[in-house]
Amino acid sequence: MADFGKTVEMPMGMVMLMAENPAAMSAFGTLSETERAKFINRAKKARTRDEMMKIVGEITTYG
């Protein structure tokens, strides 16, 4: 059985935007737990849809 360690809850806006962006969702799945947590924490601080879109878009070009 896989051990996913600590889970960090994703903000709903991030979940919705990633559902609309398959490339971001796929790239997010390849990130380490630490990298995913960094993006999630940034998304939690986003105050506008545009900020959230930028963060989700950056996932596809990360690394």
C-alpha cells in the first residue's frame, strides 16, 4: 500500500482550475510531495482568480 505521508488540502479554486487544465494536472502528479506543497501553499495565498490561474499555469513549466 502506498504511503502518501502528510496530505495538504488543495484550495477549491486550484482544484477547479487544474480540472480545466489537464497538462497542469498531469505535471502536478509528477512533482515531489515538497514541490506540491509549495504550489498548494502559494495557491492558498492567492486572492484573485488571475493569481490562481498564474500559479496553476506555472505548474506546467516547473522544473
